[in-house]
Amino acid sequence: MPAPAPSFEDAVARVRTALAARPARTLEVPGFRRAGVLVPILDRSPGPTLLFTRRTDTLPHHKGEISFPALLRPRPTFLGSLHAPSACRKLT
């Protein structure tokens, strides 16, 4: 029998703790634009769930791939935030 899923609050706390233990770093790669990745954790039954998106088949690159939602030139409030209300509004 699998272990019960952690509560939403537990999952967020675990991710925050894991991220806080790692030094922040920024990659500057010539020829590439700055971007960020939103890792949405949803509070659902039976437990916390990650939200993925499927990239459209009309994109020039990575058609149809499963991915996290991307943020081009992320605002500083998104960086390191797991529960940014403005990010939640963008998904609804």
C-alpha cells in the first residue's frame, strides 16, 4: 500500500525547504532569451498535484511536448515563489 500523499501545505513546505538549501543561480547564454518556469502545485484531492501543459503542434520547436508552463522574462515576484496569486490568476 503506497504512503498517503502529503498535505498541500506539507508539499509546499518541502519544496520551499529544498529550494532554500540550494544557491540561486542565473544562466546567461548568448543567443538565448531569458525565461523562467512556473511549477504550479495544485491543492487537489487526493493530494498535491503538479500542473503540466501540452505544447501546441503549431509551435516552431518542441511541438506536442509535455512541459511546465513557461514565463518569458519572469517578473521578480515569480522567482522563488510557489504561491504567487498573480501566477494563479494566469492559469484560471
